[in-house]
Amino acid sequence: MKKFTWLFLFITSLLISCAAPTPEQSWEAYADQVTIMRDQWGIPHIYGKTDADAVFGMIYAQCEDDFNRVEVNYINALGRMAEVAGEDYIFTDFRMKLYINEDELKKEYANSAPWLKELMDAWAAGINYYLLKHPEVKPKLITQFEPYMALAFIEGSIGGDIETISTNGLKAFYEENFMAYTENPVQDWEEEPKGSNGFAIAPELTQNGHALLMINPHTSFYFRPEMHVVSEEGLNAYGAVTWGQFFIYQGFNENNGWMHTSAKADAIDHFALTVEKRDNGYFYKFGEEWRPLTEKVISIPYKSGDETLTKNITAYYSHHGPVIRKEGDKWIAISLMVEHEKALTQSYQRTKTTNHAEFKENMNLKTNSSNSTVYADKNGTIAYYHGNFVPVRDPQFDWRNVVDGSDPRTDWQGLHEVEEMIYIENPSNGWIQNCNSTPFTAAGPNSPDPANYPPYVAWDVENARGLNAVRILTDKKDLTLETLISEVAYEPTLMAFKPLIPALVAAYQRMPNGKRKDTLKGPIDTLANWDLKTGAASVGTSLAVFYGNQLLSASRSLEREWNTYIFDFLAANASDEMMLGSLEKAIERLNEDFGTWDIAWGEINRFQRLTGEIQATYDDEKPSIPVGYNSSMWGSLAAYGSRAYPNTKKWYGNVGNSFVAAVEFGDKVRAKSLLAGGQSGDPNSPHFTDQAEMYSRGEFKDVYYYKEDVTAHAKETYQPGKR
């Protein structure tokens, strides 16, 4: 009997030891292979044995810094915001679910390459382990993250191309019995630009003979944290990661660096459908045939008081894509890129490329749909890719507008090859710039010729930042990492006012003498003597910005071609009265809000971070910091988009320069970086605003890339779950 008992216990223990580990045990196994070092700025440097270990540590560290943003990004990406915020978000979720189906994502996950599945497994494990170790953190909605969810968010911006679909158009069509809807056109100056700057400098123009790269995204503040992620499998990437993603989105490794800028390379089209209702459904004309529209019921759960209700919406799909609105009697369908697994593959593998040949091969996946890319590497190669997903189209059609979806000639005909999408490599002028402006000035006189490309490849037009970048970089030599920052990326000229101020002064000089002219003399003299440079101490900047805003508003009725440079157009076409009246309104507004028009820009333009909430709040009575930078609309390369709020007179910034880095590729990589505010989203953290003063001055910190430097500056070293 004793022998039987012993044998039973032995077999039982053996079975237990051979059983699959629990999720918690698997998470602990990852954690045991990960070390997180945080430097004096709280920047996490994650070291893992494998890439999967590093991904686990990377997402764990993000959750430590701002779990709220991690979760909210995936609530949005999965189309579940209405479950948190109520029925106002039903059509925001519906828009996402036109393309995001969790059952389909699960299939994509199951069919993914083993290495990618391992990373997605580690990603979900890292978030779940964080929640296990932090029971005080209460998720808004997602209490258990699943690996397939990583496929819902594969670009740098939440929603990606899907955000171009109007929720108002969806609501009018799907809730108001197919009501026609035309979006009010948004003028190109009505919203703060959310683009980016990228500069690549060839070795022959640098003091040390090393290529330089400027990584300068213009995004919402606190949209991307700064991270460093390393594994023993060749991963060693540093840069910005959008909260919740497990790849460095804009950054560098020891060999090369990449900077994405928003592009108007045409990746999306709208198709007008002729639709007929029949007994067995809706049909649309295509060529000589009538095809049935596919119907798909999409369920949208939404919060209503203490209940969760569900709204079912029947979506209609053509072979072009889903129907998103109605114009006149035509149903409008949209075509855009839908490549979740391939896009995630491209985004991750980009970070492990070691030279330009590998990077270019990665670009051949063609799934970085909304971006251009500025590139530099240690071999001295600099390059520019305008867009990455551009369908081949029949050029006889007007692809800027809706095309006839019943005409087979409007069907996409595959994708353009990388070099057909406007590609620049090692131009003889030695520099490349892109500031969301036309690619046909990206390399100065060595830029591509627009005549060699179909128009839809680049709808981008020139802007004030692009003009300034070309002006600065022309004939620039002996650049260093430091002067790339101070003399290029933070050069303060506001090029928009180069034509606007002389035109205003000329209008003033044509005024008849009298009281009105006398009243304007002081402001006109200030603007006439202003050096066009934005700065905290500059009164000219204050007057110019308030004047520019009033002039843009007054000029709404003026008609101009889409591809004209707006500030040259205004200088030539705004009437004297329009310009002078705009100046008077600017003076009136300054006097009303600040008691005088004679006020320095830094007294108006402020940085303030009070809470960790995604929707920021501001208060004139609480401390803030003066900022000399300006809106990218006016040509400020160091972009700072600010405005007054209903309860404020001062202007507070929340978009523009966020994560910024300058990189030098020598025998060893060297870099400097800066964040708006700080790394942490916790107001109680020392890293909530510890970079704010530096940010206001454009004072960059050293990046610690090599293990010995990280170790020397580490203020905290720990394993996930053991902090």
C-alpha cells in the first residue's frame, strides 16, 4: 500500500510538472529574461534575451509610464470607444469596424509567421502582467489583452487612413435613411498642421564626415514616449513609439535611422456608385453588369447610463470598399490599404535593418501608406521615399476628386514600385528635407521633376516650412549634431510673413493721412522693423501671428487654385482694406485680451501641463512657461501649435514638436533628444514635466545608446514586476 501511495504521488507530481504553465508562470518567465534601466529622465532602456522578451519589457514599461494611453489607443483601434464614452462615439466605432473585425484579426494572428506570433504573444503578456502586478490600476474597458489585438493598430497614428472617413457622412447615410452629405471643406489653415520635419545630411556637408538625421515629428503632445529596446537577437532601436505599439516608429539603430513625415501621396480613392434597389437587395452598376452590394451587420455596443446597449448597423460593401456617404444620388465607396499583418511586419522589421539595401527591401512591403520617409545611415547614404502605398491608376481621371465607380477604367491596377513613387538617393547637393511640402523641392536643384510622375503621386504643395528648410540648407556646410539642431531644425524665421508684411506695409503707405493711419503707425513700424524671427521676447511675433490669423479668416471668400502657395497668393490678392482691417482686428484682440498690442510673444504663448488626462486643461492662474516657437503654419520649423481656450486669454500649446531627436552616424552612433514635458503621464512622477524648461529653450539631452553609457547613468534597474 505504501509503495502504491508513493508511486501515485510520484506520477501525480510528474504530471503536474509536465503540465502547461499557467499564464502567470509564462509571464514570470518573460520577466525573468528582461531588465529595465531608467536614466535620469525616466527614459526606459529595455534589455531582453530574445526579441519577444524585449517586446514584453517594452510594453510593460509603457504601461508603467501611461497605461491610460496604452489602453485608450486600443479601445479606439478596436472600435470600442462607445462602450466607454457613450453613444456619441457609435459612428467613430462603426468607422473602425468597417475594417476591423476581431474574428478576422484572430485568423490573421493564427496565420502569421511564427516569429511575429511570438512578438504578439509577448506583447499581450507584458500588458497583462502589468495589470496583474498593479491591481490598483483599473482599466476603462480591456481587462485582458489578447495577442491578436496588436494587429488592430499597425501605423503610427490612431486609425491611420480610416480617420479620413467622415463620421458625419456615415451617420447621415446609415442613420438618416441614406441622406446625402457633403463635408464642409476645411481650409488648409483652419487646423493646426500635424505634420513633421525630416532632414538628412550627407557626410560631405558635415564637420566629422558622418551622415546626420533630424527626427522631428509634429504630433499631439504626449502622443509618443521615448524608448530604447535591445535584445540578443540583433534588436537595438531607440526613438519614439506610439503608446501601445511594440516597434520604434520614428528612430534609429546603430546603423541607420528613419523619420516619417505625413505625405499627400495618393493612397485613398472615393468612387461614385450608381445604385438600384431590387427585391433581393441593393445592386451597383459596374461596366455592363449590375453587382450586388455585400451587406454586413456590424454591432456597436455602447454605454447608456449604467447599461450597455447595442446598435446594429447594416454596412454596404462594393468591390471598391465600403459605402461611406451619399452625394446627390450617388453612393460613395472608399478604397484604402487594409494589410494588418504585413504592415505590422514592415513596422517591426524596419527597426532591425542594418543598411540601406535592407531598408529599401523592407520598403518594398509597401504598407506604410500615409507617410513619406527620410533616411540616413552610417555608410553615408541619405534617401527619401515619397509615400509607400500608391495604387496604379488611369491618369486620365481626376483622382483628387470622386471618380466614377461604374467605369472599369477607374479600378486600381496594382501598386507602384518604390522608385515610381518619387525616390531620392544621395543627391549631389548633399541634403534632403521634407516638411510635409512638395517632394519636388526635397533636394533643392536635384529634386525630381514633376513631369516624370502622374499627378496623383504627389498632391503636396509648397509650404512656409519647406521654403525655409530649402533656404537654410542651401550652401550649408560643416554641420555638426549641435548645429543641425540650432541652425537648421530650430532656425526661427517665419517665412509666411516674408510676403505678407511688405504687402501690409505697402497698403499702409497707400492709406490717406488721418487718424486711422496715425493709430496704425506704431504697429506698422514694429512689423516693418521685425526680423521675421519668432521668439519669446518678440513683439513683432505677437502682432504678426494675430494679424495673420485675422487675414486668413477675412480671405475665406477669395478663390485660389489648390496648388498655389497661400501666402504669396494673399500678398498679391488681398485688398488693402482686407489687410488693414485685419491688422486693426488683431490690435483690438490683443488690447482686449492683454491690455496692449505691445506685448512679447512669450507673455502670450505658454507651456503648461497640469494633469495626465488625454484632453488637457489649462488655467491662466497656474504656473506656465513662456515658449518662443510658433505654429508650423507660419513656417516655424520648431513647431508649437497653441491657442486660447474658453477659460483662458493666454495661448497654450498641445501639438507640434513632441519627441525630437538629432542623430549622427559615425563609428558609433551619437544622438540628442527632447520631449515635450516629460516621459511619464503621472502628475506625481518626477518625469511629468522634468524636460519642460529644456523644451521651452530647445535644449536637448544626450541619448544613452550603448550599454556602458546606460549603466553609468541608470537611476533605477529592475525586472518587470519587481520595481
